[in-house]
Amino acid sequence: MDPETARERMVDRLGRRPDVDSAALAALRAVPRHEFVPDEGVEAAYADRPVPIGDGQTASAPSVVGLMCSLLEVEAGDDVVEVGTGCGYHAAVTAELVAPGGVYSVEYDPDLAADARDRLSRLGYDAVRVRVGDGREGWPEHAPYDAAYLTCAAPEIPDPVVDQVREGGRVVAPVDADGGRLGGGQRLVSLRVDGDGVEREDHGGVRFVPMRGGDGEG
């Protein structure tokens, strides 16, 4: 199957889900996922499941990327900080949503960061900036952001990341249930930042790679 047909079928399937909005579907339709996971082949690239990208990391399933992008509620011109670049796929989908805004992505692994930077540049995603660093600290130089998200599971969403989001903005992340104790699982949560703190919502169980040292994958 050619990549375009496979991608259309993937998005058509995701369009039946009530938790992925039309903007996220359009962004997923625009991004060539097979370019981000080239060793897996077209069918695996467009299956709705995580794909290994090396060093124990994965590219999240398209449905999870779509759900997280929907929960962010971003618009054209917004700026977003991402913790965990990984292969760059999630950042590319987010970039489609916020163009001409920017995505500022922090990756713990230097090799993943370099590969993602080159791949994103080759595919024309110049609005995505990637740096190597501790994702727990976000990317303060470009704050405040309109939204933030993590592509790796943490015991809690790091305070510096939340602090870098403007009032009214959203943060989406997988967090370890029960403080990360064995068997606790993970939950996808969203926060809305307001003047009195944050409003928190739970969106169900998920499974992400853990935050490494300072961040994780994407």
C-alpha cells in the first residue's frame, strides 16, 4: 500500500473516535508518519500503535497523538513547548496545528535530538526547534507558551513546565498513578492554568515510556 492511501485510511479510522477533533485529524492527515519511522515499513507506520525508535523509546500511537493534540486546544499562531522530542512525529503534528506559531521541543537523548532536528528540517518543519536538555525545566527562554505537553510519563507534571504556560493555557501529560508505585499504571491528565492555580481533568489510562533523567520520548 502506498503511504498516502495508508495515511488516509488511518485518519478515516481515527475519525470515528469521539475524542479526536477535526483539527487534529487534519494535522494527522498532513504529516507523513512513515518518514518518522522509516525502518518499520508503511503498514506499521500507519497502524494505530506505538513504534520503536531506538534506545528503548517509541513514537506514540496516532490515536494518542490525536487525543493529546485535541486536548491542547491550540490555534494558529500559538507557541507550544514539548517535553520529549523522540523522532519528532508528535512535534510535527502539533506544528501543523499552530502554524505559523512554533513548537519548542526538549529532548534528553542527544542522538534522538540530532536525528529529529535533521528529519524535521528535511520535511519542512522549520517551526519546530529542538534542543538537548532536562525536560523538567521546560524551555524558559521562549516562555510564556500557549500550551505544553509531555510525551513521557512523570510522577507529576514538572512545576517549571506549568509555570511557563500563560494563564488560560493547557498542559497535557501522562502521569504515574499512585505516585509511580509498581502496578499503579499511568493516567493521561490535562491542566488548565488560571490565576488561582490549575484545573485538572483525567482522561483515562495510558502507557508511555518513563521520563529519563529529565525527559523522555515523542
